Amino acid sequence: MQIKQIAVLGAGTMGHGIAYAAIAGGYETRMFDVSAASLSKGRAAIESILGKGVELGKVEPADSDAMQTRLTTTSNIADALEGADLVIEAAPEKIELKLSLLADVDRYAPESAIVATNTSALSITELAGSMKRPSRVAGMHFFNPVHKMKLIEIVQALESAPDTLQVIEDVSRRMGKETVLVRESPGFITTRVNASIGNEAFYMLMEGVASPRDIDKALKLGLNHPMGPFELVDLVGLDTRLSILEYLHKSLGEKYRPCPLLAQYVKAGRLGRKVGRGVYEY
């Protein structure tokens, strides 16, 4: 199946990053969000990434212009999905919201469309099971910031067809990404491991083992991690990490119980970089 038109549902941090990857891969791309402000902010973020690329000599000005012409934005879901060959759902990690969007995909997208959902931990099988053609659904887990991170986890749900997985593999490669194939399991590979590391770091902080900066420094210099666990959780969002841990705890048991200090930070509104304060202040 040849992919020409991609619909990205969501213009937030992940959505606009995925839309950037799509236009960089040469695809005509429609980015949808119910919020006009989010669409405007998402487009501005894409333009900023391209502007920085031109400034650094990594993107030719003509290529930047061509990429921007491949992107359209809309707050009308039917317009976004009309004629789409591939739909990438990139809504926040709330299953009710994702299920609602996927119902719209069933309603407005062509029957031939491949559907990929970008989630860090939710069940792809459950999401696919809500749709008329679950064999055409799989996970496509991008990483933040999308324009810099090379990996995509392709997640095989119970009924994902081989040609569905192959299409997503081909699109990922054209976007300039590397892939791993994961049979569905809560948290896949990266989220499951990373959530454990981040949760343990919060327990160490709560117990007074070391300061956040020293814990981050130890993992960066001692284990060669590019970012410390607290730097990373501030980037991802403490509320997002807490939601993931709650899901893993429910699905996989006691060892994923969220650290009480993490929950306390979220209750205090310390959600990370997006609000200017998380473990660190910005």
C-alpha cells in the first residue's frame, strides 16, 4: 500500500512533532486539533524547528518551504480524515479520549486507511478492538522531542495484520527513524524500563539518599544516560509519568506502585517544564 496522505490527530507536543516528521518524510499532512490555539502553537513550533534547521545549515531554505506547504491544519475532524491513507492518533494518554477519536476515524476515514496510535503504555488491542477493522490498527510510539529522537516502537496488537506493520515500518523509515517491533505488553520496552528507573529515583529522593542533581549526575556519568531521570521526567511531564505508573501498577503489579512523592508533586501542580516547575524550576 502506498502512503501519500497522513492525518495526525493532535497538535500538542507529540502531535506537532509527528506532523513535522511526516512532512520531513515527504508526506502531505493534515494536523487536527479541536483547539485553534493548539493548532497555531503547533504550527509555530514546526516553523521554529525548520527555522533552526536552516540557521544551522541542516535544512535547505527551499526544502523548508516545501515542507511547510505539505502541512495543513484543521479543527474539523472530517476534513482531517478525508482521503487519509494513514491516521496517526496522538491525543493525551486518556483512553476515553483516544477511543472517541478512533470512533471518528471509523466514521470519516477511508476503509483502506491504516491507523496507528501513539501511546506510551495503553493497550493497543483494546483501542483496536473498538474499531471496525482491528487488523489495520497498530501502535506507533514516538519519543519526545520527535524531531531529534530516532526510535519508533511499532507495537503489534492481537489482530494487527502483517501488512499493517509493514506499512508503518516503511513510513517510519521514510521519516528517518529506526524501529523495533514489540508484541503488545503494558509499557512496551522503553516505557516499562524507564518508568521503573524514574520511580526508583523518586523513592531515593523521598528517602534522602541523594539530591536530584546528584542522582541525575550519577546516572549520566556512571551509566552513560544522556539525561538524568529527573531531567527526563520534567521534560515528559510528571502527570504523564504518574498516569503511566498507575496503569503499569494496575496491569503488572506492586513493583510499579507510584512513589508517593511523585503523586505529591503532581497534586502541587509541579508538572515539569511545561508549567515552569517540576523537580527543578525553569
